[in-house]
Amino acid sequence: MLREEVAISTRPLQWKCVESRADSKRLNYARFILFPLMRGQGDTIGIAMRRSLLGEIEGTCITRAKSEKIPHEYSTVAGIEESVHEILMNLKEIVLRSNLYGTRNASICVKGPGYVTAQDIISPPSVEMVDTTQHIASLTEPIDFCIELQVERHRGYSMKTPNNAKDGSFPIEAVFMPVRNANHSIHSYGNEKQEILFLEIWTNGSLTPKEALNEASRNLINLFIPFLHAEEQDIHLEDNQNTVTVPFLTYHDRLNKLKKTTKERALNCIFIDQLELPSRVYNCLKRSNLYTLWDLMNKSQEDLLKIEDFRIEDVKEILGILQKHFSMDLPKNTFSLLNPLE
């Protein structure tokens, strides 16, 4: 019995996508399996992955709209079929795909009559509309419909503040979670000594279920880094009049130390979506399985140019960012970007 369990535990885990479909632009589905697992491991992985999929993945939403001509959220505007509240709810439903870091500005400026859709949103290059047909407003008269928007990338929920309008600015509740739902189930096989984990993922179209699975896995790994590399440190917590000494893992302090002592570990904590690259460049890198700064630094300039649709100008832009923020260069192979014909 012990030999059989040891044999199971030493077999390499395999995963596979057994079903994938796009029900619409705003609803993607996929089902994955992971095997062979020992008894109990399916629940351990499935519960952690579901929580990471639903709570740890960042998404992009419209979080604020501004128009000085609108007095309050529940007002109506002549020439617009919807109320201001309905327009804000429609903006809340807009699905965005982006690699932005932080907050960006966007806008809508349309002259009626006609329909205003997501296609009319003027956004920065790093932001893309998943479904350009999403409805925003119906203009029934020849009026100018102009509003300023704020786009933000975050995780979880963002509740709007009680101050409904300040200087014509209206906060919008945002649901940043790109994963709509995630389920897991476990099936036994091999005389019930082994398990197969089935994982189902539904996304809103801003990323595929496979991309969501990849990002959720990386987020889980990143959460456990402190237990692998951080040292215990004593902190003093005051509880009433008693002082209690508790060992505490100071992740951020340890990460700063790692940056000085262990280059690989530090660079693995920086993802390329934090470099504010153009969306086309970011997508090219991601398609080539380059996700972190460490992955990028292990490629030479010549390697990057072998990526489909990658240009010398893209490599120069990456070099500029690396020099500006990290004082680093990509390794060179047989040529210099400054003199590409040499």
C-alpha cells in the first residue's frame, strides 16, 4: 500500500483543457482537468484556485463619469431617452480589456440623433472595448453628448461614495472581477486511490479562461513566496497592559532585501503588465509566455525580434523602459539596435 501511494505522489501532474467555447463576446467558458492527484489534494487545489480566480485577478472598469451640465444622478436630459442613472448603469456594464497600471482618462463626444455605444468611447491605446455594441444611450434630438470618463484597473469591488455628484463628477460602482464564476469537482479513479480535479471557469471576455487560470496560479504562487524565502522576525504587540512577542513574516521588507541579494526572485515578482507597454507589444510577449520581468530578461534582443509581429521599434521601447525604471539592458546576440544593419 505504501509503495503504491509513493508511486502516485511521484508521478508528474498533468493538466488539459477538455472543453472551451465562446458563448458571446462577453461570456467565455472552459473546463480543465488536473491529474493524477492523491486523495484530498483535489479539494486543496480546487478551493484555493476558485478563491484566487474570483478574488485575486485584476480587471478594468469605468469608475467615474463627469459632465458639468448634469445636476444630479437622477435627473433627465432633454434629447436623451435614458435617465442619467440608466446611463451610469450602462457604463458600469462596459467590458474592457487592458494592460494599464493605475488610472487613465477616456471620453465620449457624440452628436445626436443616434445610439451611443461602447464603440464611441475614446480610450487610451492600452484599453480595448471587448464588445463595441454595448449600449450606453439613445439620443433622440440633435444634441451634443459629451462626458469624461475615468478608467481604472483593480480587483474585487469598488463601492461608490455617498457624495453623488461633485463638480459634475459621478462615481460608478465597479465590479473588477473578470471571472464571472468558477466551480470545481473531484472524481476518483484507480481503485479510489487517485483523484482528477475538474475546474470550470466563466469569464466576461476581457481574458480567456486559460489566461485566468494562468494568472490565478501565479497569484497563488506569489502569495506563498514569503513562506519560502522570508525569515521570521519578532514583533511586539501590545494587548491591554501585556506585551506579546509574535514571530511575523515581513514580506515587503524581505522583498526589498531579495532585490539586493537574489535578482531572480525579485524580478519574478514584477509582471510585464506593470511596465505600461503598448497593448500590441504586451500581447505579443504574453503569447510567447513571457509574463514576468525575469522571463523578459532571459531573452536577448534577437530573441524578441523572432516573436511574430515584433519590430525593432518595439525592442527599443522595451529597452527604454528597462533603462528608465530598472537601469538594466537586455542581452545582445549578434547585433546592436543602434546600428541594426551591422
